[in-house]
Amino acid sequence: MTNLQQIVFLSLRQYARTAEQIAIDTGLSGNTVRPRLIELRAQGLVRKTGKFRRTLSGRSAAVYEAV
């Protein structure tokens, strides 16, 4: 696991979150977080919960959790 993947994964170990929430929690940009989520999903370490939350812009975003 790369350093950035670890940061994203550890954020999800605390709470299920959206990519935006992870970005806010970690200080990383959304453009850094989203690809890490894809990589972690491919490794079977993260999954979508099937739930959605509103983003700051009012859009709907998938909620992720650590497996």
C-alpha cells in the first residue's frame, strides 16, 4: 500500500465517508483521493456501502467504508 493509499484507508477505518469527506479529513485534494479509492477497491480493501450523502455543492456522493 502506498503512503497516499494508507492515508485514505486510515481515514475510512474511523468512519464511512465520501471522497469529499476524506479529502477534508486528510487535507488531500479530491483529485488525489478518488484514484486512491479506485485502487483500494481493486485490492478489496474498500467498498461502497450503497449509501449516498450530499456534497458541499449539493450533489449526491457514494459513501465508502474499509473492509
